Amino acid sequence: MIKTTGNHPELEAKISEVLEGIYDPEIPVNILDLGLIYEINIQEDKTVEVVMTLTAPNCPMADDLLTEVHEKTNAVEGVTKASVKLVFDPPWDKDMLSDEAMLELGLL
């Protein structure tokens, strides 16, 4: 489950919708269902920080994925400025997959 600040629910919904359209280049599942997004933090001035991880620290597509998250979040109407914070704690594991992702990957 994604942690949010809860102070801008409409903007959080718009950002979540955009993030649902971003897919891990190596896995045909969006980054929300993969459990890669840990937090969406929105300040009062609508500055946004997306806290996320990767399925593996040595992901060869990490730069592309982070750039896409940054650019698409920054383009959401209402966002004044976006940043992406990459973390590896807690480390990603398959337990973070949504039911939809598990079904898509044939794990259910």
C-alpha cells in the first residue's frame, strides 16, 4: 500500500493514475501493481516527492524508469515541482505485488 500525506486526495489520485501507466521495462506490469511506489508526498505548495524502489538494485533500466516517473509526475496538472527519491529499504520482494500483478505474472 502506498503511503500518502492525505492532504491533496484529488492530486494524489491524478498522480496514481499517471504512475499506473508506467511499466517496468522488463516486466509487463505497471510500477504501482509491482509495489515499486512506497510514498507520494505532497506539500502544501503542491511540491511532490515520489519515494520508490526497484525490483533489483542493479536494474539496467533504472535511469530510464526514474526519469519517466519524474517527467510524468511533474507533468500532472496541479503539481508545482516533482522529485523522485530512490530507496532500497525496505527491499522489494514479490510479496509487494498486487493481486492484479500476481495474476498477470501467473503467480496466482
